[in-house]
Amino acid sequence: REGGCSSEATECFLGALERKPDSEDLSLCVFQSYGRDRAFLKQQQFAQKMHKQFANDRYQLWSIVCTTLQVLGGGSEKLLLLAEKQLRKREEEDRLGGYEELQLYLWILERQGKAEDCLRVVTGAHGLRLYTSSVERLQAKA
């Protein structure tokens, strides 16, 4: 990969994963290789597969991040609706995991012009729990 041949590295990792399909470490290598290739759709799909196979909640979040990266890379803004829906479901199930996830959710809402939803999230239980600074919470409300 240091030689600028990231797609070749991806193919090598995929070949190794075919031989050891239950290897979470090799799956992580494939996921990261897709990121180096800037293949965000493949990365999103692979993260979803990892979430199902290894039952790790962080892979679902990675899938949402990859969806957002597709938009930043020139993909349709409609993809943000999908990311928002997934994050809203995580919020409703009380599975918003941390500050960064909350920030991603707020960014997606803000990018879509959903200020009222942003305010609801910031002033809701997750905003109160994840914004430890009242100053930061006030800034987010603004």
C-alpha cells in the first residue's frame, strides 16, 4: 500500500478473506483497504456485512459514516436521508454511542436544513448525556 497500489492490496486481502471467511481481522483489513481506495459504497456494504457477521454495533456506525462519505464524495444528497433514518433508529433504541456519533447525527440533520430536529436532539436525553459542557450545548443550540 505504501507503493500506491492500494487496489492490489485490497485484492490480496479479499483473497485471504476467501480462505478465512470468519476472520474479523482480515475483514477489518478489507474494510480499511476500501477506504484507501475511496470506494465508499463498497466500504458501506462491507461494514453492513461485518455488522451482520460479527454482531458488533460499531460496524453499523461505520456503514453510516461511509454513507456520509459517499455524499461528500459527490454522491446524492438523498443518501443523507438513509443515514438520518439509521441514526434516528439508534437514537430511539438508546444506542447512540458517543459524542462523535451525536456530532455526525447533528451534521447530517444540519446539512439537510433540519434545524428543529437538531434542537430536539441537542436538548433531548442524548444531548444532555453526551454534551458534558453546558457551554457546548448552548453553542450547538445556536
